[in-house]
Amino acid sequence: MISSAVSFIVVTSLTCVSLGLYLLPCLIGCTRRAPDIGAIAVIDILLGWTFIGWVVALAMAFRSAPPGPPPPVAGAGWAQHFGPPASRPGSPPLVIPPRRPADQEDIGHPSRPAPWVG
């Protein structure tokens, strides 16, 4: 019983260490704020098993990052402002009609057959 628990702990530890080494380029790229972290992750995850792909991802992770925080992307939503988007002139306001109570809904009502879709 104890030997099976010890072997489980050893196998789990080796799996975690191996996974950490496999994803090391991604971890380094995130901590260094490397440019193109998405490309690093894709190369590491898909081609890391070839060792050449892992080395390429590691080299990309060690590229020098520009100083300071990354510049915001124009039109990226959250990077610009919070809140609802500004309405354009001439466009009607968005009004969502109130939902009908459940007793008035006709979806799945036994007296009305479902519409035929062809």
C-alpha cells in the first residue's frame, strides 16, 4: 500500500517536472513579456516534442522585449475605454423589448405545433 502511494507521488512529480520543462519557453516568454507570445506558445506546444521546435521557441522567448508596458492596440476594445460603445450619429438607439412572461410564451406549447423548417 505504501509502495503504491510512493510510486504515485514519484510518477506525479516526474510528470509535473517534465511538463514544466516542456512549457519552459512559454513560461519564460510570459515572465519576460516577449513579443509574439502566441507564436511562442504555438511553436512550443505543437513542435516542442521535436526538440528543434523547443529550442526555437526558447530562442524566441529570450528575444529582447521593448522597454515599458506594451503599447495599446488601436480599436482593441478594452485597451481603449470602459463602458458601452458610443452611438454613431443617425443610428437608432438599441432597445431590447421586454421578455414575455413564461405563461404567455408559445414555444413548445402543446396546442401549437412547432413551425416546419425546410
